[in-house]
Amino acid sequence: MTLMHDAFHSICSLFIHRATMEATPTNLILFLLPSILFISRAPHVTPATPCPPCGNTTVPFPLSTTPTCGDSAYKIRCTTNTLVFDTLNNSYPIESINPKSQRLVIRPAPLVPNTCITTDKIHQGIQLNNTLPFNITSSNTIVYLNCTQALLMSPLNCSSSSLCHTYINATASASVCNNGLLCCTFRTGGSTTSYQIRVRDVGCSAYSSFVNLNPDLPVNRWPQPGLEIQWLLPRETVCTSQKDCDSATSACGLDPSSGSGIKRCFCINDLVWDPIDGVCTKKTTSHDPNGNGRNRSEQVAAHIV
């Protein structure tokens, strides 16, 4: 970016010099006006390196499919034009991504044909790495199937009126689960379900999940199975030296909160870090419909809360 800036500056200087030699003062002003407007409107930002699309799917910041794009802490994979989310011991296709809300939806494991066991039971279900910036949201309704009596001691709804019975009775692939054993339903969001949806012999051997489910709808109007996962807003880009940062907008400095000597490209010159787009940008103030001014950093903080 610095080289481009220098080249642009040199070209402008050449044309300005020629204009001052040949033009009248009035013409000179008209000549310079477009350049002045261009410079004043140029965004003063340092974008993070974007990842290329995976097939037809855009990969938004901070998600990263290679070590050289996005933020490596937010790693996902692109395999045969399909985005994949890796858990501790399994992988799940990514169905959708919403960068504005920092959320993605993965496709849960299906049932093994003619059984009431999901294919990821061997991995004990979905288990996220709690050291990474991902967690399960509270927007998921989980239907647990083929459960043992031990679940009666849990806070899950395993009653005869539980929504899981409606699901079993209206879903052909799950009809085999109508075997007299318990089924249960619950909404994610508690501390025990922030990083895992467990299936195992001492609990339940199968499950399905639905995002933003309206329980009053018939099953044939339910959304496709999915599990919503959110990511934390990213920090500034990690650097090893100033050459990893754009000197016009950021400086490589020690992160005082890391405790392990990590350096980051911290914004300078009154610029602020925009964690949604991954840039250093000017602090702007917008007005809500009630006329109250709010700057961008306040908007981001409000979003986190």
C-alpha cells in the first residue's frame, strides 16, 4: 500500500508541475479539484487480507481458510468447494454465515440408517474447543433421542408432552426412535451447552438441532436441521515486526493483555480498530432515529454486550 501511495504521489506531482507551468490560476484550480476530492474521500484504512471464496461462498473476516488470510484463530476449512467447521474430534459442513452477527450454522450429524443413533456418537457428539473464539448460541432447540432413564434427573424436558415426540411422529427418518425409550428437548445457552452437544451410552444416542425454532409450527414447516455457532469479535492483527503492519495506519506493538509477548498492529493517528471489517478506520458518529449520536466504537461495544 505504501508503494502505491508513493507512486500515486509522484504521478500527481508531475501533473501538478506541468499544470503550474502551462495553466492559468483559474484552470489550475479546476485541474486540481478532482485530485483534492479524491484524496479527501480515500478511505484511511488497513484491511486484513481477505480469504478467497470457497466455491460460491464468501469467506468473511475474521474467518480463515489459509494461514495467510483472515485471522488464524478463526480457522475453518474449504474442502471441495464446501466450507467445513472442525470440532475437537469431528467436522461438520457450514450451511450459512452471517458476518454482521458473527454467526454461522453447521449441519448436525444425520442418523445412521435404520437406527436411532447419530453418526457422530462415536465422537460423543459436537464438542467445541473452548480455547478458541467460538461457542454455541442460545438460538438452538435440541431434540435428544433414544435416551436413558438417567435423563429424568436432568433439567431437560423429557415429559410426554415434550416437543421431541412431535418431531419423531412427523419425521420418517426418526420413526425408528419411537421405541419406548425417552426423548427430551431443551434450548441451548447454559454453561454446559456453550461448547458441546453430547451423545453417549449413558445419556442419549441421537439428536437433532433447529435454529430459531417456532414450536407452534408443524414439523413440516420447521427449518432444516442446523446448529448455530457464534464467534467473538477479533483483536487487532498479530505481527512480529513493523513490516507486518501498514505504517500509515498502525504500529506493531506488544499486547499488554497477552502476557506471552504477543505483538499486534495497533491503530495510530486517531484511528480505531473495526473488528467486524478487520480495519483501522476513522472514528465516525452516526445518529439513530431518536437523534442520539453514537460513534462506531460505541456501536461495537453495544453489540458485544
